[in-house]
Amino acid sequence: MYFTYCNLLLAGLAAATALFLITALWQKTPLTELASFASPGKMLWVDRWQPLRQKGGVFLYGLALAALLVEVTFFNTQFRLIFSQLSDWANLRLDEIIFAALILKLLFFTRYNFAQLLVTDVIYFALRWVFFNNHNPWLVFFIFFVLAAKDLTMEQVGLPYAIFSALGTGTTILFSLLGVWGYTVLQDHYNITVRRWFGFTFHNTLGGVLFGLCSAWLLYRQAKVRWTDWLAVLGVGCFVMFGVASRTAGLCIFMLVIASVCGRYLRFLLELAPIRWLLTAVPLILTGVNFLMPYLYGTAGEGTFLHTLMEKVNGLLNERIYYGWMALQTYTTSIAGQPSYGDYPVDSSYLSSWFFYGPVLFAVLWLGACLVIWQLLKRRQYASVMVFLVACVYACFEVQFFHVSSCPAILLYTAALYPSSYPVSREPEPA
């Protein structure tokens, strides 16, 4: 089914590109204008009713987000274990809504100039190529949602995301408290604590969804964020940390609060060139750390200070470094990705993208992340920068960085794909 959606979009983009080029040549458009990212964009097929079609694009994107979040936060929870046939039917219908809305948004309700359209074609073809080898459905959602976010501000994205994530998650948690399905599981593998799933199928899944909800709310609020927003996010973080006991998600939600406060009150630091360069390099620094730590863990001699240190860090991270080292020893990579395999859970998004997405997409993702930060800093979008940086930290511990339902910050990749036309926040940053 996902392959069909991918092929439909490929055919649509190919036809739109051909028509755009033929029309431009017929109208004798200069090649310099065709090659410029800054040239005016227009709607595909027929460039009419732009304001109305832009509003239609906002609606279609919100509809797709609503369908995805209802699917993830309700129909794919323990609801699925009790009402499996209804869950399967609902998931199919919701997928149809998601991809129909996003394909329509991309082909009929989005503005492009020729250079932007060509970039869309190339990036989409490469990502589709990886998915056809990888078979990971989350990669398809990633591709479609990021590309379709063109022309949308984060306020327009964040509000429907936060509303429907809260509705789906809240309903699932409420039903678990009412006894419709269970909510507490003793996590005895690490012998740490009781971890409550609250109707979800895993505590880290719930933690990730709530991390996504908090991220979306801060992306929606942008410069309008107030102490009440920070207190609300802090409260969700406490619930995740001590109620759900999803430690990585809880800590990253706390980091969202700290980062958001810094983005509001320490703007003068973010305008310094050395700080900008340092923040831009964060994804590359974290990439190096995610490969270096497992290597040091596996090669440090027994009894050395480094080995003792790595053992302690490994324990704090629930064996993540050990599994990373075993993966480095066991797994290989492929130029265009491959299905996940093996006995070692790779929780790091940096490591997993190397093994299962391949070196080409690996480079696109993490160099692209640097470009996202740089473009947002240039546009003084500090609220978005802070959320994206915390998402990069979250990626060290969870593969949910690539899940739209847990990490709305990945939608900011549109700022790297279309830097000259990325719409900035409607709310001016505070002085």
C-alpha cells in the first residue's frame, strides 16, 4: 500500500515538472530565473486562486496530522489488542486520508519555482529509493510530511498537532484509568522501577508521544510562550519521568523548558557568531559521540579508568552503549538502506540511520540538520531552533526522532529544503 502512495506522488511530481518546464520554455523564461531559488513561486498546473489554495493546503495538512495522531495515540495502543479487527480497518482508512491529503497538498496546494520543484523531485526520489530497500513505514510518513510542510509556518503545524495528540493520548490514558485496558507493567529487565504504560503498548512509546506533544506546543507558541506554557510542559515532564518512568523522554521534556527559556531570554548569545557556529555543528558533534562512545566502550582495556567510566555511562543508559558496540561489530550498511535486522536493539537515531538508511541518506539527514539550524538562526527563529536542538539530543537515545508522531521538530527540515521561501513566524520575536 505504501509503495502505491509513493508511486502516485512520483508520477504526479514527474508530470508537474514536465509541464512546468514546457510552459517555461514556451514563455521563453530566462534560464537564470529557472535556476534561481528566489524566483517567485506559483501553484502547479494552473496558477490561480493562490490565497484560497494556500488555505486549502493548511487544512489538508492539518487533516493529515489529525489522522496520523489519532491512528498512533488511539487505534495503535492497547485498543489494538482488544479490538484488533476494528483497529486494522481504522488504520487503513486513516492511512488513506493521510496520503490522499498530503499528495493533494503537494501537487495542488503548494507553490514552487522550478528550482524548488527540481529539489523536491531529487530529494523525494532518493528517499523513495531508500524506502523501497528499507521497508520502514515511518520513513514514508517522514518523507511525505516533511515535503508537504512547504509554505506552512510552525504555528499552523503545531496547533493541530498539539490538539489531536492531546485528544488521542488523553483518551487512551483515561480509558486505562477506567479499567478498559491495563496501565501498569513491572519492568524487571533492568530491575529499576514500575513503569506504567497507561494504555499504550510500551512506556517509551507514551514518553515519545508526550515529548512530541510538548515540542508541538512550543513550536505553536513560538515567541508568545509564557511562564504558564513552561509550567504546563514541566508538569507533563514530571508525569513522564515519575509516572510513566520513560526517563529519556522525561529528561528531554525538561530540556525543552530550559532551552525555551534560553531562547527567549538569552537571544543576545544566540546572535554571536561563535555560538551560531557551535549550535549549527551540534548534529555533527552528536553524530560523532554516538559512534565514538560504543567504540570506546568496546576497545577500552579492562580495569582502565576509561573502561570503568564507559561501564557507568552504559548502566545509566540501560545498556545502549553495549548494544551500539555489538551493532558496530555485527551489522553492515548498504548504499541505499536495508531492512532492520539482528539481535541488538539500536536505539540511537544516528546509529540506526547509518545501518538501515544507508550512508547517502545518513549524510543528507545530519548535514541537513545542520542546515536547518543555520537557516533558522539566520531568520531569528530562536524558538524553533531550541526545539530542534533538543530533538537532536533525543535522537541519541531513541529512534523515534524519525517518527512524526513523536518528533514534530523534523518538519523543520523544510527550512533546509526551501531556505529562500521558508515562512517565518508570524509573531515577531520579543525585544
